[in-house]
Amino acid sequence: MTAMSGIKICLYCDRPIEGVAIKVGQADAHASTSGARPDNWRHLKGDPACRATTH
């Protein structure tokens, strides 16, 4: 385990999520060529902590 385990990272802005995190399905996630299928998370829409330009 790494020191970051348990921390959810936003799929869109790549920042840690404090509070409520929304699980993103693979159909909604960015394409991955690695074959790995980790859980993907995002901030709530409108969360000021999210620095993504789009959701």
C-alpha cells in the first residue's frame, strides 16, 4: 500500500477529493490503454475544489 491509498483523486482535475466523491463508470471515464480498471472518482458538479474545465 502507498501513502496515498484511500484517497480518491478526481478523474477530471487530478486533485484529491475531500468530502463526497462520485464514482464514475468506465463508459464515462477517459480511455485507458493500459488495461487496468481502477475505480474512477470525480468531484460533485459545482464543487469549487474541482479545477477541471469540463465535466
